[in-house]
Amino acid sequence: MATLLFDEVPYEVVREGLHRKIIHTDNLMVVLIDFTDGPWDQPEPFHSHPHEQISYVARGEILFICEGEEEQHLKEGDMFAVKSGLKHTVKLLTKEVRLVDSFNPIREEFL
């Protein structure tokens, strides 16, 4: 298939309160993540990956935490970038949060 419309991509239930949609080419992946189980008392555990990441906060508010940096309170319309290999995480500050994550290269483990 040469093209794929995002509306044609089904949601995947990752866990209760976390759904995602994924679209990708050979070298770029975009993941729509919908959280519905906030706000959280604690952030998710830190994680890292070899992929570069840019994320857009499309709905809600989060606390973005990245090793070696101050915590950032981000709201709808804000963006953050994560270099390859840096440990990072988020904490939901509102009931619902939508993130649009872009990765290069694609995250094979998500497929």
C-alpha cells in the first residue's frame, strides 16, 4: 500500500487507560497516545531508547522529566524533544492527556 490514512488505523489497547494508534514509513513513526487514567500521584518509570523523539501535547497537562534537566510542566500546544539514549518519563496532571510522538528510526517493538 502506497498510502495509509490515519483514520483507517485502529486503536490498540496497551493497558487500561492507555490507547495508541501508530502510522509509519520506513524511517519515521508517529504514535498517537491517549491516556484516560490521570492525574497520577507518581510518574511512570524512567525509560530510554535509541530513537530520537519529538512529542506534541495535544490535550491535557503533563510533567515531563528528563535526566539532567529540570522538570517541565507542559500543557496543550507544547512540545518536547528527547535525544537518543536519554532517560525520560511523564506524569499526568489531568484526567485525559493526548500525546503525538514522532520517532526516528521507527520503534520496531511497537509493531
